Amino acid sequence: MIKTFGLCRPFYTSQYQKDLLRFMCTTVKPGSTEKMECKTVKEEKSEVVIECNTVKEGKAEVLYPKNVFYNPVQEFNRDLSVAVISQFARDRLTNPTDGKKSKQSKVKEETDCMEIDGKDENKETIAIVKDENLETTDKVQDENEVELEPGKKYDNGIKILEGLSASGLRSVRFGLEIPGVNSIIANDFDENAVSFINKNIEKNNLQELLSSSCDDAAMVMYRNRNPRDHFDVIDLDPYGSPSKFLDATVQAVKDGGLLCITCTDAAVLCGNAGETCYSKYGAMSLRTTSCHEMGLRIILQCIESHANRYSRYIVPLISLSIDFYFRVFVRVHTGQGKVKRSASKMAMVYSCNECKSFSLQRIGALIPTKGSNFKYSPATGPPVTDKCEHCGSKHHIGGPIWADPICDIDFIDRVINRVNDNKDSLKTSERIVGMLTLQKEELQEVPLYFKLDSLFGFVHSETMPLIQFRSALLNAGYRVSLSHAMKNSIKTDAPHNVLWDIIRTWVKDHPVKPVRYEDTAIKTLLEKECTTKVSFEEHPEANPKSRKDGLLRYQANPEPHWGPKPKATRAMSNELQEERKRNLQGKKSKQKDQMKEEEGNDTKESDSNNEEVKKRKLCESELTDQDQENSACQNEETSNPKLKKQASWITAKKPEERRKDLCRHFIKRGMCNYGDKCQFLHCVPSHQTPEGYPRY
């Protein structure tokens, strides 16, 4: 069952799921609270009053229930989506043949056939087609001169589907801020959410451009698999993993269309649950220093594998690891010839368990043949031995992951220019420019990265300054860049032994404590000889351009509790959720204190039990033979695991608490040789009680 909420979290239906709800709302000011009367269709049901909040973001102003939270941190996600889709719409409208077979290629095919047939009649056909191409070019140039306006419907514009819309904030922003749109469908599975969508459509006067849909997101896309019904853009922002929607998504998008996909299950993709990642994405994730980029590449691999089943493939435009989630923008194309190359785009990852050195093994290989053709064959490997060549430890195997570039530099440049021209309309424009510039500076053909702190932390040495480490790599003749996914990251085409040679040279001047050499892996790595000439002289290109320009790159946490929120429910308000968070703070430390206290109590109990045993032995020495037999029977009961629960007097803390269980001998015989000294209750159930005995 799909219940998601476009403001980031899901709606939940009320207890009357079969009753359609109609919301009566009044216009409210941004940031204020308003009560909405929710009247059910059935007259016998009582009216329910729902408190609502309003939020103003971009040009949109929408209502949403008070018990469903709004996360302002996700505004960056929506701003970025508006910028990317706006540029895609511009490219799509100014190049109508984008994603299709151009008429010129068709003419070329016809020309080849005509040369074989040798008929003169075909020359007239060619001339006619060429004239049509000239007319099309003129139309495109005229269209370029016309400025597209947001909020206006274009007959030849793009069709957008937001499959998991909830209140419709994202769709409303698309309608008000993206130019060149034909239609937008805001879909959600929850009827209450669709009621809010309809109210927000009216509130923002988007009846002509935006429509609502109440259905399963996957079924909406499956029903639009026909090429005539395909969408130009599909946006998915689920709570958790989007894997259940990907099969339908790659079928419902146009050839050359755009997919905008969010994954908020970062813990799974970053290696905390590799088995769960494999079940959802078909790849094993690893908990390494480059786990955030590896998570991105697992997502791209998963989308590509779904597309390949339908003779389609993807081209990544932008792939970002942001805060607590991932966001990818990919184009989907059709072509069986390109699909055959997909195996060569995938790779397995061999990661050392100790020093975190990694090696990639491509799954497929391309062997050039005549012309521009290739022969496709399995790759040869593995690239590593059974143990790491640097520290002698074992490897973990992860993947498959996407090993090709994860972004398009030309497209990023166009998006950056667009954002710079419209800084006032996007609140997070500075961060968009900073993040995209960082990704543009990355080495595109080099997958994964190292973290500088982790490299030096492994050998327990003082960390080298970032500029100095980058200078050492550049002076050695290799390229180096940062990664947008991690601060103090190192992405380089240098072999890993060069990295460790730089660290060995640094350790000579900044020695490691002798006690650290007791670790076999550290000793093995540091005792190897350096084969690289290392120079720490500062290189002119060591300081990246984005750092020189002071761009907003790695933003600090914007506010307390800024991370992902739990799923919203109607039973628990925001106040109760906050109170629950406060109560759960320091839960682990409280548990530790409780365990220590219980251990102390157990020690006291064992001492008291020893005293009880001594007293009991003294009493037994004074009893008769028959009494000792009865005592032996009770000892058997306490030694039997099945009867230990009945003998609670052994583990009881206080004397009065020992007389909770029934005396077995008293129940069977109606008498007990211990009398008042017995530690068990001398009473039986009322239906078995003989006359003259107490009842209970």
C-alpha cells in the first residue's frame, strides 16, 4: 500500500477509510493555523475538525495538516528540481527531435537504399524532405526567440507526473515556476491527501495546468505505458526506497525523458544493512569511507537494470548525495545497441577490511572491431589477490555499482547559468551553485574516493593538511579532485600505493607511537619501502576553484533535529512526537545505569540467598526423617528447570514476597510438615478446598 507525502512524509487514512472526506477551508496567512471542518458523506458520522498549517515556498502557498510535519531542509530538493526540470523543458522545446530519430538520419537511410536501387524518382523525395527540415529549423529558431512563461499552458510543452504528491507542494511549485509545461498530474494514494491537493490547486489558481489523481503510483504509470501517453518528466520522492516503482517508471517515461528520483534510505545504501540493500536494489552495499558515492552508484545501477529489460538505458545528468538522502536526475533512451554496453558500465568493488583500499572489477568488456563496432565479452579478473597488497588483510566484495560518469558537465553548466540568472526566485540558489560546481570539478572517470581523515586515522598519525596532500599528488603527475559527497575527500587517478607512499613519507617526520606497530596491518603497511618520489611543495592547482571562490559547498546542519522525521500519524501530534523524542534522549546511557544497578542488586541477592541456605540447613538438622524427605522433594522441584518458576522463594527479595506460590504438598495431602515455617501458601482453589480450610 503506497501512502506517501510530498512534504516529505506520509498521510494515514482515518478510521473511516470507506467514507470520502470533503474539506471546507478558508484562506489563511503564511505560517498561521486554521481549523478545517471535515464532513463525512454518511450523515450518521460526526463532524471532525482538522487543524491545518500553511507554508509559503517559492511562489507556492499550500495547506497541510498540522499533524504532518513540513521539513524546510527539503526546500533545497525542490529548488534543485525546479531548476533542473526548467532547463530540461527549455532543451526539450528548443530541440523537438531530442530523444527521437532525426529526419536527417532517416534521409540518410533512404539515400543509402536509393543508391542501391538506382532510381531517379527518389531524388524528388529527398528534396522534399530537406525542405521540411529547413522549415523545422526555422520553427525552432522562432521558438528560441520566444520567452517561455511559467504558469502558462503550452500545447507542445512537457507532461509531468509527480507520483507521490501528498499535499501537492512540489507540483504546485512546478506549475508556478517551470516554463513550457503542458500538464502536471499530482497523484497520491490517500483520499485525504488528494483533498488537500484539490484545495491547493484552487488556492494557487492552477486548474488549467495541474490536475489531481487518487491512485497507486505504480498503476498510474503502468496505465501510461503506451508511447502516446508517456510522460516527459516523472518525479518520485517516496518515504524510503523507490525500488518498488522503478519498473513502472522506466516504462512510462518518453524516449529521452527525465526521471527525478529521491532515496531516503541512506543507511541501507551506505552499508548498514547490505542484505537489505541487495533485496531492494540488487547490489551489496559496503560500509566504507566512500559509502555515499557508492550508494549513488547503486541507485544508478538499479535504474539501469530495470531499463535494460525494455531495451532502454539511462544517461545520468546530475547525481547528488545531499544531507540524509540521495537525489538523481537521469534521462532514459531507447536503443538495443546501447543496452548491450550496460554490462561494461557495471563493476564489482573489492574493499580492504582494514586500510579501506579498493579495486574495481568491470563485469563486461568492449573489444573494438572494424569501424565503430565492438565485440562484447565478459571481463577478466579479479584485480586483487586473496589478501590486500598494502596491509595483508582480507577483502569485502560489494556491488555491482555504476562505474561510468554520474553527471553531464554540459547540462550542469546550463543549470548553473540558469540558477545564477534567477537567484531571487530560488531561496537555496547559493547551495545549488556550490553543490553543482563541486560535482562538475570531480574526476568523472574515477569512481569512489578516500577520506583524508580515515587514511591517516588508520595508521594513527597526525592528519596532513588537505592542500599539502593534493600538492603531493599533483607534483607526482596525477590528477586529484574533491567529492561533493564528503568533506576532506580525495578522488584521484593515482594508484593506491602512491597514496600510501605519501603517508609513509609523512610518518617519517611525524612518527607513529611504537605501541601502534603491534597491529599487524599497520606494521605491514608502514614497513614497506617507498617507490614514489614525494614532494610537499604547494602546487598552484592544489586549491580547487570552488574553494577559492568561497562557494557554499558543505553546508552545516541548518537547525536542530533537521534530519528525516518519522512517518506522521493521525493519532500522534507534533507535540507528542517532540515529547517522545525528549523522553528517548539518552536512552542508552539510562539502560547502562539500569544494568549496573541490577548487577548490584543481584550481588546483594546472592549474599542474602547464601544466608537463607545456611539458616535452612540449620533448620533441616533439627527436623525428623519424614521432614527431611519432604525437604528433598521440594529441593527436586527447585532443581528442575520446569519447576523453578514455582519455587520463587529462592530468588525472592523480601520474605513477604516468597509466599506467592502454592505449597504442592498442602494441595495434594491437605497438610504440610513444615507448618508455619513453610515458605509457600497453604491454600487451594475454591473448587478443591476441603471444609475448614481457607479459600482464595
